[in-house]
Amino acid sequence: MSGTRAGGPSAAPAIPTGRSRRVRGRPLLHTSYAQDMALLDTRAKRVSAAALVLLALALSAVLTDPALEVLAAAYVLAIGAIGLNIVTGYAGQVSLGHAFFVAIGAYTAAALSGPPGGDTLGYGITEIWVWLPAAGLAAAAAGVLVAPLATRLRGLYLAIVTLGLVFLGEHVFKEWQELTGGVGVGREAAVPTLLGVRLDQDGAFGTREQQLYLLMLVLLVVFAVAARNLARSRVGRAFAAIRDRDIAAAVIGVPLTRYKVLAFGVSSFYAGCAGALLFTLSGYVEPGSFNLLLSVQFIAMVLIGGVATVSGAIAGALFLSLLQPLTRALPALVPVISGDTTQTPNVFQVETVLYGLLIVLFLIFEPRGLFGLWIRVRNYWKSWPFSY
Amino acid sequence: MTGTLETIIRGLGNGSVYALLALGFVIIYKATRVISFAQPALMLAGAVAVSYLAPVTGFYLGALLAALLIAAVALGIERVAIRPMVGRPVFVVAIITLGIDVVVRVVVNSLIGRDVRQVGDPWGFDLVALGPLVVQQRWLAMMAAAAALVTLLFAFFRHSKYGLAMRAAAYDQETALAQGVSVSAVFAVSWALAGFLAAVAGMFVGTGQGIEQTTWIVALKALPAIIVGGLDSLGGAVAGGLVIGVVESLFQSYQGAYLPWLGQNFAIVSPYVVMLVVLLVRPYGLFGTREVERV
């Protein structure tokens, strides 16, 4: 932001900067660009964000281990959803190929941290600060390689091409048995070791699930803040300009190719990191898991949560991840629904139908997703009791 | 040589099925500018409907009834889920069709069950001799049916009042509205036609090997076909479908011997490779219209 004003002679001291001029009791009155661009621009947002993070931290001590594992997986999926939101939500490039980049991250990490000399490729580097960035960078490299196609194509052409990418990737990963172990066999996933401490075993910081939960939570916060920062920067504004009208963006001087490549690169980086982390929870990767359904799940998270909002992507990921344990509890409440896969209707069918229906219903009735619902609630209470 | 020709005939047979599916995609795309990801579910639903109707009514009548039934289902989907979305970004509508696909497929899968269902077709894997060539009857049936349907469709678009209305609406919706064309009726007819074609294609996919829960993947091969042909070209859809079918069949027969390093079952993903290659050379497909933007 400072860069835009530095050069001109009109960088006059008349424009107030900093937070000093905040008017008490008027949180929405911005007296400087810095306030306008702030990460959390009102006191309420700062307080509630801090409270949410504290609550999430506290949950690690309260919840049972299985519940923590579900939440940890949700946090990882949220990282992936934030990544998809960068390319699809902020930059407006529809990608159905997210599962492909997730797979690249997962296998890069698994290969780096795998035991050397085993059935599958492995280099024995289990430190998370090595394999996590490496997984992200490998996926980002793949994203940048794909991006030239993206810059030539628009809209649904791009969606179909990225869909083709998923199928090609699935084929490669199924066939490349030295890396992936092959269909139905799979291989061990990346081992999270932080400075010599194995986080996937009970240790000094609590049980296995507690440690992994905290790891995923910290990483989610880091990735979410990074995405928010990207979105409010020059790059984020360029993305939004391309999404809203790419020709207009080009006319006002946004280099389309560079920013589309950047969007794919960053998004794939997130996907790669999410892929690397996702399978540390189960400890096992199977090449069949990176199919079109995974991509659709990420799309669903972004759409149900709220397009082009980081908090929405997180909410969507949490919502869809919690859907699974909730539907698993249904047979006890609704006797018609069976827990047995051979019966109809069973929980898996209910879960899949809910997926599809939720996507359709949200898009028809609340296109802004969960984030939009929150905005409605907030606006209602803002003017309460005169909200009509 | 006969082997190659037989391979090509198999490819043309499968390709005509892809062409029917691709036509469905293109018809919806031309009318609404949306790619309907619900086509795979409709295809599977068509095949399942045939498999239930054929033992009761006989195969040919069953196939016709099933196709009409799926056309009605597609009409219903359009009315309930797509019509409220007119004027919204195409991406959003495309994702809605993705959601519908998921829902419909769950219902259809529960009708299929765990095992393979036979559609009750008269051809099976029976062979027929064409001079020196020995090919399966079903490939010829697919080609004949596709040729008949494509001819009918093109005649419909070319010569009937409704076909003209659909072409007008595809060309410019507002002008068509001003001339008295009911654009909403055009949307509905497009979906019904696409559902009909998908059901017929599904029935042919099920000939011989039957259908199972994973059969829906076949319908996605029509996506490379429409990209190769160009999203908004009916002729391109047919050509693209045939090209994809033949390429896939050639890979199926010869890739194991000549390009073994590509791995088993490469034929299944070969359509997507063809699509990528074509897009690198011609971003709007072989017969698609280049998008011209005015600033």
C-alpha cells in the first residue's frame, strides 16, 4: 500500500496515517488508508478472531482424541480450501484440478520423509519444516506449468481442462508404483517430526491427536493470515480485477499472464501443503483418493463457505468435515437410515446426497454461503431492535 | 490391416456414443452457455431405466420409453434447479449441475445395486462378418443409431420452427426474445433433448458389458470430445466424439505393444491427452467459434 503513494508529489502529510485517529465508538469510520486496509479493521473483529483462536486452542484439552482427529483433518482441508479460494474465488479462474495438486504435495512429502530402501521411494527426511515447504513448492511448480494453458483459456474451457488433469494425474499416480505403491496397496504418508520430536506419537505435548491437532491449528492460522494478507495487497486487488473483468484489468495495466500464473502457483502451494498434511493423520496414502470427488469437495467447501473470503473457506471446510460424523450418528436417531452399506438408504448415500443438495441449495438461496448467512445475522443484530 | 480396420470400427462405434453425449452437452451449452455436469448421471439413469423396462416391454420400446422418461427428468431438473439461476454466472450454474449429478447418481446407484446390471440388449457380444472383417454387432448398431439421431437432430435444427427458434436464441437471446421466441421454452427443450440423447447413449454404453456404479465415468469422455470439436459446434461435437472414440480404440489395441511405458489402461485417459494437445494448438477447438471481445 505504501508503495502506491511513495513516488508522487501529492504524498502530502494531509492524509492521516496509522491508527492514532481512530474515533471512539465509530468503528467503521476510517480516517486513513492504513485503517481501510487493516487485516482486522474493527475492534470487534480483532477480539472475536483472538477469542476463536483461543477457543480452538482450548478445545485440544477438552475434546476426546477421535473428535480432535476430525477437527485436525478439517483444519487441513481448510488450508486446501483457502488455496482453491485464491485461484477460484479471488482470481476467478475455475479449477476442478485441485485434487491433482493435493496429490503432488502428498507424494512429495511422503517420498521425502519415507524410509530409504523400502518398497517405495523414500529419502528419510522427516523434519516437517523440510517436507512441508518442499511439498508446497513441488505443487506450485506443477501449478505454474499448468498456468500457460489457463492464460489461453477462459471460463468453462479451463474447468474441463483442469478436470482432465485430475484424470491424467490419477492415471500417473496409479501406475507409478515406485512412488505410490499402486492401487489398493498405497504407501506410508509423511512423518511429522519437529526438531527431532515425533508429533504422530504420544509425547511431551500430549497424545498423538492433541499434538497433531495443535500442529494443524497453528499451520491453519499461518496460512489463513497469509491468504488474508495476499488478498488485501496489490496482488489481491489484481486478482479481483481479473476476476471481475479480465479485459478491463488488462486495460488498466494488470499483466494478465503474470497474475494468472501467480494465482495458480499460490493456490497449488496451498493445495500441496494440504495434501502433505492431510495424510499424516491416517499415516497412509492410496493413489485412488485423488479423484474428481476430492476436487468437488474442495469446490463445495469454497461455495458453501463463501466465495472469496478466507473465513468462509474455513467455515465451509469445518462444516463439510463435520457433516460426516453427524450423518454417521443418524442411524441411531432415524431408524429408516441404515448404517450398513448394503442397505438402502444408508448413511453414505445420505451423506453424498446432502453434499449435492447443500451445494445446489446454497447456490440458489444464499450464493455468499455460510459467510453470507453470518452477514445477515450480523446486520440483523446491528440495527436491532429496528431491523426490518 | 484387418485388425486395424476392426479397431477403427470399434472406435467409431464407441465414438458415436460419445458423439451423442457430446451433442447433449453442446445443445445445453448453446442455449444456456452452461456445461451441464449432470449429463453423466442422466446417462446412467437412462441405462438403468432401460434395464428395468426391457424385461417388461421388450428392448426397443423400453429404450424409447426410458429415453422419454429421462428427457422428462431433465426437464424437471431444468425447471427446479436451473431456471431460478438465469442471469447468474455460468460457473455457478455449472457447479449446481455438479451438485445435481451427485444427488441423481446416488439414487441411480441404489437402483443398480452392487452387481452389474444387463440392459437386455439383443446384440451382446455377438459378432458379424463384414467381408474380411469380423466386428461386434453392437458397434454397428451404435453407429446406425447415432447416424439416425444426428440426421434427425440436424434436420430439426435446420428445418423446423422450433429448431429455428433454438438457433436464434443461441445466437442472441435478447433479439430472439424481441422476435417472440420463448427463450425459457428453448432452455427446457434443450435440457429435454440432452436428457434424451444421454439416455440413448447410456443404453448403448450398457450393451454387452452391462452397467455398474462406476459406468458414469464414460460420460465424462464426452468432455474432451466437445473441447476437441469446439464447445458451440454441433458438427464439432460429432466429429470430436468420433475422433476421441477412434483414438481411444487405437490406444487400447496398440499402446501395450508400442508404448508400454505409458502404463496399463492408458487408453482410458487418452481422450484427455488428445484434448490437451488440441487445446495447445487451437484454444477454441477444431470447429469452435473464436471468442471476440469488444472493449
